[in-house]
Amino acid sequence: MNVPAIKKMDIINSLAHVPTGSLDSIKAYIDKIMAESNQSQADRRSLKGIWKDKGFEKIADLETELKAIRQELEQSTLERKF
């Protein structure tokens, strides 16, 4: 169930019944929420480079190593007895 999509559809359906005079105040409220959301996104810091100089540079083929580790993890998970 996609709850956000259902909520959005409910809001859209409700807007069809809103008096015309109230549409400006609803639009202003939505604009305010969007401005706050954009501000909070702008405040986020980039995580680019956080793994630099942590030792991963020493692994020649990181992608192959990750695949091997994932396979080991998958195999050990499948072998578990519950």
C-alpha cells in the first residue's frame, strides 16, 4: 500500500470541493511548506568523499570483493536453521 500516494489523491479529491475563495490561501500554505522543505534540503551536507582515505583505496577490485562478500553473506543466511 502506497500511503503517501493515497494521501495525495485524497487531497486532490478534496480540492475539487474547496470554495474558489479559499484556493489562494491553500496555495499560499502549500508554497510555504515547499519553501520550508527546500530550505531543509539546502541545509543538508554532502556525504561525498566520506570514505576517502579509509583503506578502500588499497583494494584493487572493490566491486569484485563486494560481490564475493555478498555471496558469502547470502550463503550463510541460506544455511541458517530457524
